[in-house]
Amino acid sequence: MTQYRKATLALGAVVALLASASFLRGQPAQNDPNSAPNPYHIVDGWAKLPAGRHFGQVISVKPDRDGQHIWAFERCGGRFCTDSPLSPIMEFDADGKLVKNFGAGLFVFPHGLFVDKRDNIWVTDNDSDKAPGKGDEVIELSQDGKVLRRMGKAGVEGEGPDVFNKPTDVLIAPNGDIFVADGHGNHRIVKFDPHGKFILQWGTKGSGSGQFSTPHSLAMDAQGRLFVADRENNRVQIFDQNGKFIADWRQFGRPSGVFIDKHDMLYVTDAQSNDATNPGFKRGIRIGSAKTGAVAAFIPIAYPDTPTPQGTGRESNLGAEGVAADDAGNVYGAETGGFGAAGGLILRKYAKN
């Protein structure tokens, strides 16, 4: 073998190694992180509300275990539920008809939502500052709206094993363990057993591996790995269920919401990227493999260049914070930028073209 041939093979091996290392770190394979195709279109007016009832900020959305119905958590027709008589937990059928609505009087600032294998609904109430004696809780409810369990201390912010500080999301593992993203105040992940007994916590505020700056949303893949939307660090961090760091992926933008479907497809919402927070990334929903991290699709924010009056649901153009997909492959985006919109304009459904 000639010296030239040896040098060429060696150089190729180095390039391949660097490319592999870059991929494992979660860097985008392409130069343009917004270049993935968009094979979806908006189904306008999908979510149908009763006459006189309007959406508040829709912060979270998840599919029911039947894979067809969709649950949404919104902020009582506005930005908060303080003193509101409205019910913020909503279930829609596949056609967008509202079939259940409950939770009136329980919440201050709705945030995370999860449906467990027993069909119970878990939610986080993020902020106790607006209503003394409420908020900073994780609450489990039946599908009829009965409160089954409360975790944390209502109206009490803290850092201990039995209190939260503005919890952002909750996830129930297949074995019943409970994971809470205590994200807007404490920048940590807290793990409990199925009975609510504290097991462990990890994370402090920072940008290192295993640190967080607003852990905003949780998802779990088929391997049991925990995906955390580490929003202000512009990355998705991946851990095992004991908090051991596995990887961070930055190719999905500045993540507010994460969701993994039955096929291990990862859906990530980016509602905040701009030239200051995350240069080069546009806002929208990125979809890719939870196994490899490859981004396969990008849904840009709806109506990005059309400023509209307050109250239409399109005025902010921030994009979705919550995201989910049903078994048919439809994608749902929960938006918080605008509110007061009739006809489902800030709970959007995206269907494949």
C-alpha cells in the first residue's frame, strides 16, 4: 500500500470519527437546522368549544391511551386560573369535539399534563405566587375529575423532598415511578416511587451535563430513557432512570415540550429560538428519531408573517410549547402566546399531506 493510500485512509478514518462524535453529541448533520421537510398541514378549527367558551393559554397536550382522543391543559380562558370558574382540563375526540372538561377551582397556573397506564390524569400547578394556599403541586385525577392524590404542599415553595418550586411537568414510568420536572424554580428532576415516596433528585442550575436551566418537559422512550427539555440551555438531555447522564442533543432547537410516540419518534417544540437565544434556529416543531437523534421533519410556526389583533389566537406567533401525536400520526401543538380564541386556533392539529 502506498504512503498516499495510507494517508488517505487515515484521513478518512479521522473525518468519520469526528462526524460520529459530532452526531453522538447531538449536533445537526446538516448546516441548516431548519432544512428538514414539512410533510404536514394545519387542520384549522379542529378543537371545538361550546358557545361562549374560549381557550386560555394552552400549555400542554397529550394523547389518551386509546391513541385517538386528545387531552389538553389550558389556563381558564386567559393567562391564569386564579378565581376563575372555568375548568382547564379538556378531552377531545378524534373529530375535535369536547367530551370532558373538569378541574375548576383547583389550579393557579396550569403547566404539565400526563396520562398514565391506568388512564389517570396527572398535572402540575406551577405558581403559588398569584393565589396563597394554591399552586406548586402535582395532582393526580381520575378521568371523571376526582382528585386522587396531591404531591407537594399547596402554596408552599421549597427545595426539599416533599415540596416543589414551580413544577413544570410530570411523567409516570411504566413501573409506576413518578418523575417531576421542578423546573421554573428549582432546576431539578425529582423521582418518587409509585406511592409518592421520595427516591432521589438530580440537577442544579447550570449548563454542564446533568445541570439544567429550566427543565420544562419530560418524555420517556421505549428503552426507559428519560428525555428532558432543558430549555434555556438549548438542548434535550437524556438520562437513565437513576439520573445518570447519557447524552445531550441540540439539533432540536430550544425545547419547551418533548413527546415520544409508540414508534420512538421524538417530537420537540421550539417556541423561543431567535438570534439572541439560539442563533440559526427557527421556531416550530422538530420531529426525529429518539433512537438516533436524526431530525426527519420540521413544522414551522403557524402564520409567522401575519400579525393579527389581540384575541384571535394568532397574534403572538410564538409557536407551540406543548406537543403530542396520536396513533394516526397527527401532531398537536399547544400554544401559549395568544389566548381568547374561539375555534381551536391555539390548540392546533397538523395532519400529514
